[in-house]
Amino acid sequence: MLFCYNKKEIEQEKVKRLEFIWIILFMTLIGAVIGGFTNHLAIKMLFRPHEAKYIGSWRVPFTPGLIPKRRDELAVQLGRTVTNYLLTPDTFRKRLLTPEMATKAEHFVQSRLEKDVLQSDRTLIEWLNLAGVTQLDLTVNHRIGEMIDTRFAAAKHTILSGTVEEKVPAKWLEQAETHIPTVTNYVLTRADQFVDSYEGKLMFQRLITDFLESKGTLGGMVNMFFGDSNSLVEKVQREAKKFIVAPGTTQLIETMLNKEWNKLKQRPMEELAGGFDWDGLGLTLREYFVNELDIKNRLDQPIHYYWPQGSAWTATHLTPKLLEFAFTQAEVQLEESLKRLKLDQIVKEQVDTFPVAVLEDLVLGISKREFKMITVLGAVLGGLIGIVQGLIVYFTNLS
């Protein structure tokens, strides 16, 4: 009987142990499933559902998900975070406005300037065509012609609108008057030389012969009285020479020249030069300047044809100063420029335009492993809680 009793107790003990194990395993399994499922559901409820769900007019609780529901607040907060902690003025200064970046920018700008502009084979006319300026040579020639015509007409009007004294510079008039004695001496000297020359003798002989012949009988009598015409010519030549070298002749010539010069100064320029071919002169000047400028061929040359030292000059005087000025102004205006850009507003608008599915993929793509670990952790914690609950249930039943 004692043996049977012991055997029965042993069997009961085994049953209790099996019940204990099954309770622990069951509670652990239930706790793990509940913990893992609730964490997985909580993660999903961050994004799902994307839109609010309704039963009639009643909105289902917890719809839409947390992030879609707080999307506007998330966008605002994300924008503030970007501007306050990520894209700050100090960040731009440390990353962009450094001496190394300035050097790189200078080399880049100079290389592109040389390759695309200064050393390019593209002609000036091609550059102008890129800027939308066409047929510049014809336009320039036309404008030059108009300018020449206008200036020439104005000059013509100015020249012909007054007297010689009014239009000719006073200095020129004074110089001309001082040369009247010189002109007088020159005229008398040339006249004296002409009277002594063979041509002068022939002229006097012809004049005397013509004069005597025109007087008829009286002329013949005079010719007979003087005998040979050569002697008469010689006498006239001597008298002419006396007249030329006489002091009164010089005074006479000077007086006549001064008188005519004063008359000339009072003559209108229109009367003096009105018959001149002004139209022909204007056309000639226009053609001359247009041909000399040769705008078409001058524009059909690249920049380095006119400026072979352009690369060296810009590398020394232009690009460094330009980049230095740009970086200085960028640093001075950086904070104000970032404020004007309103990066927080830009980030907010971009986040607002994201479809919720894209935002979900973005977040899950970054934190997929961590979310899985949270689910596993929930299952582990649920399992541990199940074990504790199983122990509590077991010992409660024993009591």
C-alpha cells in the first residue's frame, strides 16, 4: 500500500510539472505574440492608415496614422530643425566660404573663362548672335552713315551761315594779314623776273603790236617813229621794271591786298563756297569712313585676336578680385540671404507635397532594422511577462 501511494504521488508530481511547463510555455507564447504584435501594430499605426476612415459620419479612432495626422506639425518642426541646426550660417561658412573653396572657385572660373571665352574660336559676331543681336555690321554701318550725314550737315550749316571773318578763327586771320607784305614782295619779285624773261618780252611785243594795230594810221606812225618794235619792247620793259621796283608800287600792292582782304572777310561764306559740291563731299566722307572701319571683317574675329593677353590679365587682375569680392559679399550677406530664402518654409512645402507612402518608405527604409528590433523586443518582453504571469498563476493555484 505504501508503494502504491508513493507511486501515485510521483505521478501527480509529474502531472503538476507538466502543467507548470505548459502554463509557462503557453503564457510565454501568448505574451510574446501579444508584445510583438502590439509593437508591430504601433509601428504601422505611425503611418497607417494614410487617410481618415469613416463609418457613416463617425470617424474611426486612430485614423489617420500619427504621422499623416500630424503631418503639418512635422513639416514645420522639420523645417525649423533644418534651419536651426543643419543649414545654419556657420555651416555654410565652414563648408563653403573657406580659403580652399575660394582657390578652387578661382581656378574653376578662370579655366572656364579661358576655355569658353578668351581662347575660344568663336567670333565676336557669333557671340552677338548668341545674345540675340543679329546683323550688327549693317546696323553699325547705317548708324555711322547717319551720324556722318548729321555731323556733316551741321558742319556745313555752321560754315555757310556767316561771313568769312565770323567763321575763320581770329588767329588764322591775323596770321594771314601778317603775310600780306610777304605776298607783296613775292608778287613783285615774280613780276620783275617775268618782265626780264623771254616770255615777258614776247608778251610785251604782242601787246604793243596789238595796240598799235588797233589805232590804225596813228599806230603806224608811232611804229615808224620808234623804228624796230624790239627797241620799243625794250623801252617798255625798262619802264615796267622801274615801276615794279618803285617804293610806291609796293605800297600800292599792299594797299590793294589789304583792301581786297577786308572785302573778303566781310563776304558771306554761302557766297564764297556755296557752289562747292557739298553733297559729293558728304557721300565721299561717308563711304571713306564705312570702308575704313570695315565693321563686318572686324567683328569676324575671336576675342583673343584683339586681346591676346586676356588670359594673363584676367588671371592676375580680374578673377582673383572678382572671387574675393563675391566671397566677401557672400559672407556679409549670408545670414540675411538665408533668411530671405526661407529654408524652413521650403522644407515645409516639400514635406507637404510628399505622398504619405513616400514618406513612409523613406522612414522605414532608414529605420527598417531598428523597427524589426523593436518588434522582436516587444515579443521578448511579452514572453518574459508571460513567464512571470505563468509563475504567478502556478503558485496561486498551489496555494
